[in-house]
Amino acid sequence: MKGIRHPRWGFTLMEVVIATAATSVLLLGVGSALLLASRALPDAHSPTARSVAAAQALEPMVAELQYALAIHQRSEHLIEFTVADRTGDGTPEVIRYEWSGAADAPLTRQYNGAAAVAVLAQVREFTLSYDLHAISTEVPQGNESAETFLTGHDSLFYHHDYTIRATEWYSEYFRPALPADTLSWRVTRVRFSVRQAGVAGGGAHVQLQTSTVGGLPTGTVLEAKTIDEPLLPLLYFVQELTFTQVSNLSPQQGLCLVFRHLQGAEACALLGQDKDVAGPNLVWAKSTNGGASWTALAGQSLLFSVYGTVTTTGTPQIQNTYYLDAVGIRLRAGLDSQATVQTGVQVLNRPEVIQ
């Protein structure tokens, strides 16, 4: 039986029926494929999707932390650090990443103290670990003694008066004999014999100065005291002066006790010995031009005593300095442990941190 052709399109009824059936099968196949493909796409809350989101959140953090110059704060759930200037104002930028530790709280980023911005919502874990490198340094320690007699000179013979005038200044160089393991020493007190030299109206400066190699004053004053002649007796008595600023002296360093005219025709008189003095670390010197130059007086010395403390070698202390080499990062959003992202970043500048 022959098919009847459609008068307009020229198709037989049978051909139309067959084409319609074939199209229905094709559409059914396409629909099934689309259904299967849609089911294969990850859900927004699936472990895979959450892992991708966590990795994307960590990417800028890793890039910034890699070039950290200094670490301001760090803990298990936060890190605040400085990177080089990025805005052109000459000031380094401060960046802070933090998670409160509460379930489903966001991981936030704060830039230069502005409001914190969430970089990942509903965080279940954000843990930072730190790889530190320690460098040990041995720091010398000293044991300071109690106040003790350091040096001086005394004699019962050949006493002599040395009067301080505008044209006559005197200086006593001294260097104490110290233990071999001495690190430093300091002066606490100086004692010497002094009296009025004439009409009570004078005054003098008593200075501790640094010395030349030859034991003469350099003019560099470490500390000074004043003697008022009206307060002195007519007979010699022992004057004691306290010093607090003459410290941390080298074991090889000596000092000069300088008596400088301040006022009056005769400021005061000092008691000394004018011959047969043979102390190896003593130099009694005189200036007649206001301290511009000095002349050593051989075989002579002031009668005096110097007290102080001596610091000797103690047990060294080991001091550790810590540097940040790397930061480990563990991040998870959601309940599924399979959504955890774990990475590490090497901190190139290795900033110093507190352990």
C-alpha cells in the first residue's frame, strides 16, 4: 500500500510517524544525559566544593605571609605580620588573619587596622604551626664584689703640704691591682687628708678624670665634687667623697684624681709625701697653667685611699634568638574531615620572633 503524500510538504504519513518517533527517542537520550551530568556536578556543600573554597581562601594568605618582614602576634588561630610598603606612603603594611575558634565562625583578614573582612565562612578548623630556628649566643656574666679597698698610698714619713692655688693644681694617678679574671671595676669612694690653707674663703673641685698613658690628666671629667674651704678645719682631717658615675672601667684603665682651683687665693691644702714614693701605679703631678699641661713629681704622692667594686667573670648565660622559617596552615570548612586543606609557607625574610 502506498503512502499518501501531504499535499504541502511532500511527506507521506508514514515518514512523519517514523520521524516523530526517532525524535522522541533522541530527546529522551539527551534528557537522560543532562540528568546524569547534573548529578555528577559537586554540591556547594560537598567536601570537594569546601576544599576548593578553602584553597582559594588560603592562596592570598600564603602569598602575603611569604614576604613577611616582622611578626607582631602569633598563636594557634591568628597571625599578624608586616610586609613592605604597597601603597607608596613609605609605611609598611600590617596584615592580620584570625579565626575566633568558634565553630562556623569566619576566617577574617584585617589590613592596616581597617575592619576585618571574612575570607571564608563557616570555618571549623584553622590551625597555625610555626617552624622556628634558634641561634644560641654565649653572653658573658659578671659577679660584682662588695665594696672593697682598691688602691691608695699612706706613710708616716716625709709629710708635705700641697696647697691648691689658681696657679697650682695637683693630680694623683692610680690604677688598682685587680684579679686576672676582672671584667670591670668602679669607684665608690675616695678619701684624702685636707685642711684650710689660709683665709677661709676658697674652694676646689675634686675630679675623677681619664688619664694618658703616662698617668697625666686628659681633661675628660667622669665626675666632680666640690670642697668648700670654710667648712674645713684648721688641722688635717680625712675628707671622704662619694662617686656614683665612675663605673664600667677597663681592668687596664687608670684614673686621675684631680684637685682644681675654684676660688680664693688658696683653696685648700692637701697632705702628701714628698720623697721616696715608689708605687708602680702612682703618679703625682702638678699644673701651673690651669691644667693645660702637667709635670710628674717623681718620688711623691698624695696620701689617699680609693674604694670601689670589682666585677669578675661568672658563668656565661646561653641566650637563644629565634627566627621564623616557615608556617604550617590547616584549614577546614564544614564537618567533613575530607574537606581539610593543609599547606605550608616558607617565610623568606626569616623575621625574629619570641618563642
